[in-house]
Amino acid sequence: MKTTKPYLIRAIHEWCADQGFTPYLTVSVDPTTRVPHEFVKDGEIVLNVGLDATHQLLIGNEEITFQARFGGRAFPVVVPIERVAAIYARENGEGMAFEVTARSVDAAADNRAEKEEPRKEKAGDTPAPKKPDRPLLTRVK
């Protein structure tokens, strides 16, 4: 079952645009996140994802991609959805915070490879862990 996180991020982004607010993303940076590292503070970066501040913004189910200017230079940004800690309106702080899940660089590479070609089982591979029988509910404040 797919996570609701990208759908909620898109909804808050659209709400901000409708209200004339500036949507900001707080992102927990790791090796799978492509952002200008000179602007990262304490492992996090806050990004203006308003339509005026981004070029080719795409909020997909797996990642958020766009181009933005940092210090006057264009930079392509790639943020995996699981690294988004919050989306909110700059003007009033209304928005939503999320649990940030860790994913290794190897898992991210495997995910991209599976999109291209399904993984073949090898002798000696350990089976994937079973998902819980019941869905997990995370309280978002």
C-alpha cells in the first residue's frame, strides 16, 4: 500500500497557492537528497517551493524535483518524499509535519533499479521482511 505522504504534501502545496501563501518544505538531508549543501544547517534545509521560486516543480509519489536559484546560481533539487519533515505556509506556519524515515543509499539505488528492471532472486538471498498484518497509523500534528 502506498503512503499518503505525497498526496498530503501536494494538497498543502495547493492550499498555500490558493491562499496566496508561500509553501516551505523542511527536509532532513541525507546522501539520497540532492540540495546545495552550503545551505544545510544541522542536517536540515528549508526550501521555498512556491511557484515563483521554482522551475519545473514536480511533486511525485517518490520524490520532489525542481530547479531553484541559491546564491544566484541555478541548482537542480531532488528530495525523496520520505525525507520531507514538514510543509507549511511561511506567512502563518499552518501546515503539516511528518515522520522522516531513513533509507540507505543502497535502498534508493535498488528502488531506481527496480523501476527499470524487476529484481531477480539470487541463491542465498534472504527473503524480504513481512509487512504487518494491520496498517500502522502515525499521528501527525
